[in-house]
Amino acid sequence: MRSIIFNPLGLVLVILLLLPDLILGNSGVVSSLLGELEYVAPDATPNGREVLIVGSNNGSSLLILDGDSLYTITLLGVDFPKLNPYDGINLSIIRIMRNIVGLKAIVESSKKFNLDGPAYLWIKDGEKTVLLQSLILSNGLGNFNGQGYINFYEAQQHAKDKGLGIWEENRETLIRTTASSVPDKQTITTSEHMSSWVELIDVRIFDNGLFGLITLVTREAGSLAGTVVSIVSNTDIMKDEDSFTISDQRELKVGENYVVLVTIDRAQIPSFNYNTIWVTYLDPNGGFLSLKNLNGARLLYEYEYSRKINGYVVTPLN
């Protein structure tokens, strides 16, 4: 593959296009979050650099853009619980992280130039700010590990006193931040009308999400025109975060592959072999995709990175 120059501005523009509910500004999104979440304001003053949040990494870290530089930060002072991917708390963490993508923030890091690593992150809400660490701990979505100079004891104690998140006595669901259901694989049933006209068989992602390849295979001869490929929300399998409709009228044989090139910047297209282009973003750590066949049947797939094969495993969920 030829060398590629990363264009962070292209990343930001695409992310903002994929998140139209965020482009109206921070205040609406932050106020919406605070309308359903607990928040204990810490005794701390924002002190750092203004950045743009441009991505999340399954709740464990955030991608931020500082000028033309892209960094990955973790939340200083917070340890996240190690839970099943479908656990309500884990889904709520991911939901919060995804909802703040596209927002302006203030980052305080001990590093002067390279911001990669632990940092404090304040989300800007008009003239006010919300410290993300305190928001997480106030709702019992993590544990205060004592690191850093800001004391989050009151935020964590608040969650304990109210039995929120990891402190809930019968913590099978998260009361105030119910992340709508991604069912367990065993509970997903196969519809009698589910079609095998076309199936998704392979996902490959390169350059940390800059490019990807989604491979479909036909089980019957014909055109794939009208087939819809979607990125599914990690917190609600009935919701598509972005979708793409194949318009190619070419007739395919039984068992023939059809490859969709996924890119976040159409101006930076590599020399892959592909049939069509979809300008969007695939999470390099894994997620859910759906395929709507020509008869309207919806097939759901999970893709996740496997270190054993140094690639992605695609699992049909129905």
C-alpha cells in the first residue's frame, strides 16, 4: 500500500457529518447528558488547552485534535470496571463517550507537547465546564484510583450513597443511564423470513480506522443494487449510526465477492481492489454491522479484533 498523508481536518469533518445532532454546539448535548445523569462538581478549575474530541475507543480512551495534532488520552484518576461487553455499565460508558465526540473540551495534561496519556478533560457547556471524570464517577461508572491532584471522593461517595452503577446492590441494570439493549448472542433468534441472498463475510481495517474493507458474498446470482450496509450503535441494535446503499447494477454470480472500501477521506484513496466507496468511520476495536437484503430482511453481525489472527473475526448474530 502506498504511503498516506493523514488529514486530521478530513477526520473532523466526516465525524461532524456523521453526528448531525452535535453540530449545533456543546450546550445542547451536555445539558442533555446532565439532564439524565448525576453530577458532583469537583473543587477544581479548568486549566489546559482547548481541543476537539474526535473519537472514542470503546470507553477506555478518547481521540482529541489539538490544532493539527491527533492524540489519544485516558481519564486520569478513573479505573473502569472490566465487564462483559454487553453489561449495562459498559454500554453506558460507551454511550457517554460517543455522545461527546464532536464537542469542544479543555484538556489538562502533565505533558507540554505530546498530550498522549492520562489527562483531565472538561467538556465545555457554554460558559460552564463539566469535568468528565467527575461525571463518570458520580454515576458509578468507574472507580476513583487516587491518582492526580483532583479529589473525586465526593463524586464517588455520591454514587455509593445512591447505589448507582457498580455500587448498585442489585446491579443488573443501570437505573439512570439505561443503555438500550444489545442482547446476548444466545438470545437472538433467527427469523423464518431471513434471506441468505447476500452475506457479510469479512472486515479489515487499516491505519487505525483511516481505511477499511467490508466484503460481501452473494448466495444467489443477481445485482446487489438496493442492499443497505449499516454501522449499528453499540448501545442500541435497532439504531443505525450510518448507512450506505449499494447502487451498482452489475450482475454477480453465485459466491462472488463484492468489496466496499470504507474511508474517512475520499481524497486519500489507497490502491485496494474494491467495488464501491463508503465515506464513513469504522471503529478499529470492533463493533456491529447490519445488512439489509433486497427483501427487507436485516442481518446483524459483530466484528472484533483478534490478536490471535492479527485480524478481525466476523460473527453473524442471527
